[in-house]
Amino acid sequence: MRLYQGIDIVNVERLHAVMDRNEAFASDVFTQREREYCLRHRHPHVHFAGRFAAKEAFLKAIGVGFSTIGVFSAIEVSVMPSGRPTLELNGWADRLVRRLRAQEATVSISHTPQFAVSSVILLRGQ
């Protein structure tokens, strides 16, 4: 068995400032469903920060940095009815996980008003 693990922490206020300065940032980084989910909450930037941290943690888990913001569109954080977050991978992200032969991807997100943190673990069997 092999594990791939990544973790990231995001300062909510810094992400909020970036989003305020750059109107295209949200649509470049977050899918339509992610934006709709976050905007339904009273403090949407906390949820945006959690999703950003999850995407960064995923990239760290697979050992890939990002050279352009566009890479994030292939990684979507969705929520199960129970509230548990899940990763939905498309395009290059899905292909890379298949190449790594990872059978399972888990994501955990936690936040305070100031910080959001996420951990991603990919599990590959024998």
C-alpha cells in the first residue's frame, strides 16, 4: 500500500483581498458549483479558502506544482449530503491520479474565521 499526502493552510483575509482585487480569480480557480456553494454561506470567503486549500493540498499530494491558475478547474470540491467534502477530478487531474494508480482520494477541510486548512490523502493498493 502507498499513501500520497498533501496539506495546505490559507489565510482567509489574504484570499479575500486577492478576490477583491481580481474579479476573474474566482472563476479561474473555482468551478461554478463551488462558487454557488460558497456564496450560499454567510461568510463565503471562509469556504472559498477551504476549497483553495483543498486544491493546493491535492497538488502537493500528487507532487505537482502549478504554473497557471487554470490547473484548478480540473479539481472540484463537492459536498456529500452528510456535509463530508469530496474531490471530483477531471481532465489532467483524473488522468494523473489514474497513472499513480490511486484507488481512493480523501479530503478534509477545517476552518476558523482567520484560517482554512485542508488535507488530501490518496491511497494506492498493491
